[in-house]
Amino acid sequence: MEHTYQYAWVIPLLPLPVIMSMGFGLFLIPTVTKNLRRIWAFPSVLLLSIAMVFSVHLSIQQINGSSIYQYLWSWTINNDFSLEFGYLIDPLTSIMLILITTVGILVLIYSDYYMSHDEEYLRFFVYISFFNTSMLGLVTSSNLIQIYFFWELVGMCSYLLIGFWFTRPIAASACQKAFVTNRVGDFGLLLGILGFFWITGSLEFRDLFKIANNWIPNNGMNSLLTILCAFLLFLGAVAKSAQFPLHIWLPDAMEGPTPISALIHAATMVAAGIFLLARLLPLFISLPLIMSFISLIGTITLFLGATLALAQRDIKRSLAYSTMSQLGYMMLALGIGSYQAALFHLITHAYSKALLFLGSGSIIHSMEPLVGYSPDKSQNMVLMGGLRKYVPITRTTFLWGTLSLCGIPPLACFWSKDEILSNSWLYSPFFGIIASFTAGLTAFYMFRIYLLTFDGYLRVHFQNYSSTKKGSLYSISLWGKSISKEVNRDFVLSTMKSGVSFFSQNISKIPSNARNRIGSFRTSFLEAKNIFFYPQETGNTMLFPLLILLFFTLFIGFIGIHFDKGVINNGIAELPILSKWLTPSRNFLQESSNSSVNSYEFITNAISSVSLAIFGLFIAYIFYGSAYSFFQNLNFRNFLVKGNPKNFFLDQVKKKIYSWSYNRGYVDVFYTKFFISGIRGLAELTLFFDKGIIDGITNGVGLVGFCIGEEIKYVGGGRISSYLFFFLVYVSLFLFFFP
């Protein structure tokens, strides 16, 4: 067993050989490297699969009761200061390793098809593989400074992947926004790490926990400074996990390729903040004020994310706000001390949301032939509808993922969310009310996404152009080659409808800056030929990850079943498998009680949450059950009777709610006016003070000296007439002032 643990350091390094090979290949022999793309895609998946097998083996050993294993190497030793790096294998690490590797493998497989026609296909695989390496290094880190190192690498990879299509101004702006927003949290994290090092003299977790448990309760440390440093550590998690008020980067990050949304913004990067809090929870529980603040931020975030998702039209932005809300649930659970429920929801949500994001990519991929490659159109749910008969497999997987996130049993998220809701009620009725109400909102906006996408009829179609009308065709083909305006119609249509084999290497590429022109070419060609092109299912390479994630969504939640086996320890319900697997200190609440959880109590606790979910589904069906009602009731007018003052008031309230949600709660507007405009105004005022006052005084002194010098030079000119003139002037002034 220990022999296996000694080689756990290999896990983060496994993707590196392919990354280095692709990087050197693109630098030295770019043409050959790009033409042999299959050689690079397959090893990327293979090596990450080896890491997954290794991670599963370590997790099985942890479940069987193996102790925590830590291995350290000395990095810097100077007098009393020593800095070490290494790896830590414990239940938290093992669960994150499985999550990162499984989702990462499926995203890589999915990306082979999704990015197959992109000219920068290999650059994408370099970025995503390096991200997997950074994330694996983050979760295996043994101290705070090592976590910060990989924390920054994860942020750098996120910046590169969000701005992957950097030729689009909106994508370039989105990656900059994500970078700047995360800088705020990362700077706080760095200050918190340095603060705790100054207080404790160590960066190792075991030393921090030992000192915190022994010194803080006995007032052996400066409580104010400790709380401040803990708050700064929490600030890093707030930015990375898109918590209020640093959540603004997450919806804009959807400008990156859809596989990135599934990997980074559903399962891994945004989970890094939750992982950091879970890792440092033994430290935070010694500071009740910080724990209360964490739970408060989580509550605000889960409610805000749900309300902002209500009226979004972009399918990926809607899912992004859903991710924000679910991360708020995890943060709330950690704040109230429900460690196991938070990590359980992290697992179930990761697989369900990855399924939904990859499903949205399949939908977008099927819509692009109709509306072009513009995200404003291909991701707009207003232009969708009726896709259930065109993409049945995607529709089925998306439906199950939606029901899971809504909390419908026996799907994955039901078990974890129900635990969080139950523990929230045990901790505080206030948190319980908000969390339960948000669960109903979650069911509403998630089923809204499903209905707008798959229900009703297809709301976008081509105009019927006559055959005599000329079509304007671009001189660029779908595959990046120059073509004449006389295109082989059957060849184009067959290619547009054909699939691409797994790890295909013979797919020709198109320049990344020609994606918008491709959509125009397809549209104009079909219009000119009187052809109506309907959505269709994507290739098997994209459907395979959806089916695997569907399996996880259906069955991963059963590890949380606790009929007649779980116990309530100190007011927090423990899950049987997880309580054996995840073994940090869980004595978070003051009052303790030990009682078995039987099936009757479980069903009683679950009835309320399931009822709220069903009610949310029902309301969503009423509002968005058909395309006709959607267009007629877009502004919530369907239940209003004109002329009734009460209904008019209700109409205005609903309009305000819709405006609040569609405009992102006006948080971006506030930041723009207060921070951006305020900082710009302060900069302009500083510029005026610098140029007008500081430079003005300096230049004024120089100007006065120049003028005096110009006048004085005439005094000694040697002309008697000048001397007599100045003499008379001086005498006149003297007599005037001293008569």
C-alpha cells in the first residue's frame, strides 16, 4: 500500500509529456504537427486515463481505511526557515482526483469532435491538458504556498481557454474580466497565506490546524489578526468559485469553447474554491465569525444566482448562473459545518452540470448550420424550440441532467441537495427558508431552459428564396479552401450532414477568424438553392461522453443513501459511505444528538424539497410549456386581465423581476459606474492635479524666472538712455509709495 502512495506524485505529471511534445512540435515543425493531430489527441486521453486508474486505486485504499499519507521534499533551508513541497493523499484529495480525471477524459473525447474544424485544435489541447495538470497539482498540494502556485497556474489556463478565440473582441474582453476579477481574490489569498505564516511560522496544513486548535480557543493568538487573515484566505475562494460579489466573471467566461465551460466552469476550476475551504475547514471552525460569514455569502450567492438565471436567453449563461447558485449551496454547507453534504453536492453537481454543458454544446453544434457561428444566435434559446425530434439523444440526456439539478429523486443531485436543505434547517430557519425557496427557483429556471430548447416548434427558419434570386457566396469553403461560386450541391450537403470519426486526423481545418463567414456562406448557399436545413444529432464522439455522464447522473447519488445506517452526529447528518471516506473533524455544531436516521424520517425530510421542485417544474411548464405561450407571455402577461389595478400592479412587479434578472441584477452596472467610472474619474482628477498644480507650480516658477531674466538683461545693456529710463522709473515708484 505505502509503495503505491510513494508514486502518487506521478498523477499530476502524467499529462506533461504530451503537452511538451505538442508544444515543441508546434514550435519546430508546425505543419507536420498540425497534420498529425490524431497522434496527439489519443495520448492525451490515454495518459489522463492512467491517472484516473491510479486515482481510483488510491481512493479504494482510502475507503478501506488507509491512513493519510504525506510525502515532502526540502526545497529551501535557511537557518530557522525551511520550505518544503510534496503531495498529500487523503480522502479529500482522492475524491477530487477522481472527479478531475473522469470529467477531464470525457471533455477531451468530446473536444476531439467539437474542435475538429478549428485551425487551433492543437493549441486547445495544449491548454486543456496543462489545465488538467495544474488542477491535479492543486488538489495534491501539501501546503499553502504550493496550493498558491498551482492556484495561479489554474487561473492562467482559465484565462487562455476563456480567450481561446481571442480574435473576437467579446472573448478577449471576457478573459480579461475573469483575470482581473480573480486578481482581487488571489491577492487576498496571498496576503492571507503570508499572514498565517507570520503568525504560525509554518505553511503546512497540519501545523496550521494544530496551532489553530490549541491557540485560538485559549486566546493565544491575536484574534483580530487571525480573523483578518482567515477572511483573506476566504476571499481567494470567493473569486475562484464565483461567489458574491466576485461572481461577475463567470457568465462572461461562457465566451470560451463549450467543452471549457463543462470542464472549468462546472466541475473543476470553480470547485477549487470549495476545495480550499474544505481543506482549511479545521482552521475556519475555530473562528465562528468567519464560519457565519461563509454561510452568509453562500446564502446570498445561491439566491442571487437563481434569480439571475430566471430570464437569461443564452443557454450557456443560464447554466453559468445555475453553477453559481449551486456553488452557493456548497458554500452554505461548509459555513454551517456540513462538510460531507458540501463535498457530496460537489460530486453530484459536477457530473450533472458537465452533462448539461456538454449537452448545450451539442445543441449549439446542431444550431450553427441554421444561424451561423455567431454565439448571439446559436446559443439564443429564443431561436430554438422543437429540438426534441431532431436531437433525441441529446434531448434525453439533457432532460435527465435537468431533473437531477432540480432535485428529482432518485437522481444524483437530489441526495446531496436534500442533505444541505435538511442541515440548513437544523442550523438556522433563516438559511433553511432561503435554501428551500431557491430549490424551487432552481427547478423553475432549469425546466425553463429545457422547454425553451426542446419544446414547441423550431423558431428559426430560412426565408424561401426563389431560384432566380442570386445568392452571395463567399470564396471560402467550410474546410478552409478556396472555392468557386459553382459549388457541388450534393457534396456540400453530404459533408454538412456527415459525422466525424473518433480522433479523426483527416479533417481539414478552417482559420479561426473565418468562423463568422462560414455561417454566412452556409446560409446564403442554402437560401440560393431553396434548401431548408434542420438540426440533427451530432457525431458519436460527442454523444459518448453524454451517455457516460448520464450514467453518473443516474447512479452516483446512491452512495448517499442512509436508510437505517446513517447517524446524526452533532446535529449534522452523516452519510454512510462518505462518513467512512471523508474523515476530517466534523464536530461543528454546539448541541449534539445521536439518533438513527430511518426511512420514515428520510422520506419526511425529502417530501418538502421534492414538493418544491415539482411546484417549480409546474410553474415553468405553465409559463413556457409551448412556443406560442412563450412569445405571447414573454413579459409575464399571460395571467393578467387588462384594466384590473391589482393585476396591473402584479404586472409591474413581474416586469421588475424580469428586468432584474435579465440585466444581471444590475451588479455589472454598479461596478461600471462605481469602480470603473469612479477610478477613471479619480485618475482624471489626479492627472489634473499633477499637470495643473504640481507641474503648474514648477512651470510657473520657471516662467517667472524667465521673465525676470528677460527684463534684467536690459539693465546692463551699456546704453545711457536705458539707464536714465530705469532710474526715472525707480524714482517715480519710490516717490509714489514713500511720498
